[in-house]
Amino acid sequence: MPRKPAIPLEIQADVQKLVEHGKPSPICRLTWTGAMDKWDFAIYKYSDEQYDPEEWFFTGAVKVYGTVTGAMEAGMEAYPM
């Protein structure tokens, strides 16, 4: 299996600025693809207790468009706090 590219440190710093720190809970998973606007997305399914990149039938799915901001908006709509 090919090795996934490492997220560059400057990208990690940029993403940390976008995400508020709080109590972590599984909502979604993003996978770095090499571009800030093309992250792979997987929603967390509590019914299966795993992330599912094939699941697109959830509230907020229309907000997933490859960015960290879109993923967080979708995740927060799927699992409102």
C-alpha cells in the first residue's frame, strides 16, 4: 500500500488556526492529499464506531467541498454540540 504524504508543518499550523481547541470527540476525519482545498473527508458513524468515507447521507454533507472549514461546518451540522 502506498504511503500517505505527510502533512507539511506549515499546513499543520494553518489548520490549527482554523480549529478551536476543546474537548476532542469523533466527528470527522480529514486526510491530507497534498492541497489545502482537496482534503479527503470521512464522517464518524457512531452506529459502527468508525469513520466512513463512503457515507454521504447525513445532515451537512453538502458543506463538504474539500476544505477544512467545509469539513468542520459539515461535522458540526451532523453532530451539533
